[in-house]
Amino acid sequence: MIEPLRRVAALVEGGLTALGANAKEPCIYTGGADGVLKHFSQAEQGVFEGGKHEGAINSIATSADFEKVFTGGADGQLIVWGASD
């Protein structure tokens, strides 16, 4: 049986709508119905600063070098974030 190591979905306001990963740190990124991008690692958790989507985040991807995070939202916008923001 697989047991959860950590629950993070409860920390996403309005429900989890997208999930991404960064193998370099390692950490995961969550996007919620509130349009906010968050990151979680074993050491810390945080909210990316500098704006948010006006509506749910639908997709999350990282660049090949893991230095940028891309989010696509229900608002039709693509936002590029610095992975260390």
C-alpha cells in the first residue's frame, strides 16, 4: 500500500488545478483555482511573487534547465516565472 508522505493540496485555495515538478531542487509547483503559483519542497514552501492569473492555473511546465517556470491560465495568459522567485 502506498502511504502519503505529505499533503499539500489543502494549502491550495479553491482546489488544486495544476501540478508541476522541478527535479533540480527538487520541489513541486501547484496551481490553484485562485490563480496563485506555489512551490513546495522538503525545506520550505512559498508563494511566487509578482502577480497571478485572473482565474485558475491550467498548466505548469519548467524549462529544460529548470531556471524558469511557465504557467498557463484560464485567463488566456502565459506567465514566465524565475524558478528561484
